[in-house]
Amino acid sequence: MLLNIDSNTTPIEVLIQREEREIKKVWYLAAPQNLNPSLRETSTSFEDVTEDLQTIPETSSTDNEEQTKKLTSFWDLESVTIDFRYFTTNFEQDNLLIQPRITGTLPNGDRLSLTSGFNRFQQPEIDSIQNIPLQFDWEGKIAGLESAIGTGIDWFDRVTPALSFRANSRVNIGERASLSFFVEHAPYKFNAKTVENEITNWRYGPNLFWQISPDTSFFSLVRWGRYSDGNHEQQSFSRLEHTSGEFQLAANLFNWRYREDKEIESGYFSPEDFLVINGELIWNKNIFSWLDCNLSASVGQQRLQGQWDFVYGYGGRCTTTLAEDIFWDLDYRFSNVLGDNSNSRYNSETWRTILRVQL
């Protein structure tokens, strides 16, 4: 994951970007979608704007247009992102997600985003389910803390619409660490069966990120979950990472426990005892001025119900600059980290492509 750093980026902004990068890595370690791992009032009326425009001294038409935009603009578009994800396993389960996101800046500097799109969930012996999400997310400061609040609704072609809510706040601990707390309520879109069963859940817990030195960082999180079918879960993830030139070496520890195994009844992987320990090697390279790539590979052990097995994964990601403000990401991941309680070999593949346009 490349960091978006320029000469104006502050040390704490770099820290925040790195924390967000670590959260995204959890998504690849466990089975996809298991962890889902962001006050000033304005009262400018039309009449106020009209009076202001009448008192502006005569200037060029360009100056007038810029001034009018400053007075009347409520949401300045900043970027458009189209996120395409396809997840499949050797058990014929696949999820397709196509989600465009529009992000803009409010007059006070806060960010407001709108996400929608089309999702499809398929697996054997269950009719496919189609989903149209609509989400609004706000990012800004509350009581001096970097915060994000979001809400939305998911429409499905065969089941009842479901509401969602999420919020998190971050407090900086000096110049090298941050502590944040996350809470979310949403439909559990793990696969077609969980959607058909209308499973929803609450997830909440803290994140800790510590930039130990310029080349070494530590990230850890804990998540507690409560499901609409009465089940409870606890997840924890920790990662220690060291960077040396173009390479990164990391150690990961992931633990997952449910009160009950509800896979047959509700449709989701719910181990009472699941542990993954692995090491990961990542290579990052700016191959051309318009192409950045990274390759990664991991090996380790996973434990399910007391039984240990070899675990491995690999993948790559390239970011291409198509134009000055247009970027295209292509990402592929393979993993045999378990995603169900089957005794058969579990393999999963994830393709993801993102088109980003800076406005």
C-alpha cells in the first residue's frame, strides 16, 4: 500500500495513513469480509449571497466566477473512486462488489462522501442475491478529535432493506502513536446465506498504532461483536513491521473466537477457536515514473479447534498513473487461510481494481 505523502504532509498525517494501511492488511489475513476493519455552522442565505455580489467591485469575469463559487459552493468535489472487487473460493462461493465513491470538501474543511453501487452474492444451493448500498460518510473533528461518522441503507432484491451505522474517533499520543475506537452496526454481507438469513451485527473496539522508529511500526486491534442470531465474537490482530529499503518484513498474529459455531444454521464461519501466526515479506518498487508495484508472500501456521495446519498466501498490487490526476490500482490475493469449517483444503482468491480520479 503506497502512502500519499507530499511536502505538506505532517508527521501525524503520515502516522494516520500508516494506521489505515495496517487496518486494510487485516482484510487480507483473515477470510474476506470478516473484519470491517472516519462544527462550524454556515448560514449563508440566497439573499445574503445576492447582497454580497452586488457590493463586489467590478473585476474580470474570471474573478467574479471564483468569488461566486466561494460564496455559494457547499460541497467541492475532491475525488471519484470506483472500487471493483471479486472474491471466490474453490467451493463455488463468490461475491462481486462494484462501489463508486464520491468525496468532497465542505466549506469548513470537513469531508463528506457518498458511496453506492451494485453487489452480488452467490453460492451453491442458494439463489443469488443482489444488493444496492447507499452510504454517507462525514470526516472531521469532534472536540478536537479526528472523527468519522457514517450511515446508510442496503436494498436487496429478495430480503428486507437494512440500515447501517458506523463511527470512529482517533486521539494522537505524541508524534508517534495514535489510539482510536471503532463501532459499527450493519448487515453481515459475508455471503449469500448470511444475507438471506438477514444476519446483522454490532462490532466495536480499539485500534493502536505506534511508529516505534522511522523503519519499525506496531499495529494492534481488538473487536467484539454481537450478532442478531444471538452469537458473540472476539477478534484480535497484531502486526510488527520493519522496512529496509524496498522490502518490508512483518510478523502477524490473528485470533478469532465465537461463543457458538453457527456456520450450518446462519451461514458464516464462526470458529470457537481459530489462530493464525505468520511471517510476511513485501517488496515495493517504483518501476517507472507512472508505475508502482508491490509483491508479497506469507507463510505460517493456523489452528482450528486445536488442530494445526500450514498456511500461506501471496499477492501483488500495481498502481498506474493514467493521467496527471487519474490512477488505476490492480490487486490480486491468494490465501489458504480458512473461511469455513470444512475439512477440505480451503483456497480463496480476491481480485480488486480501483480507478481514482482527483478533481
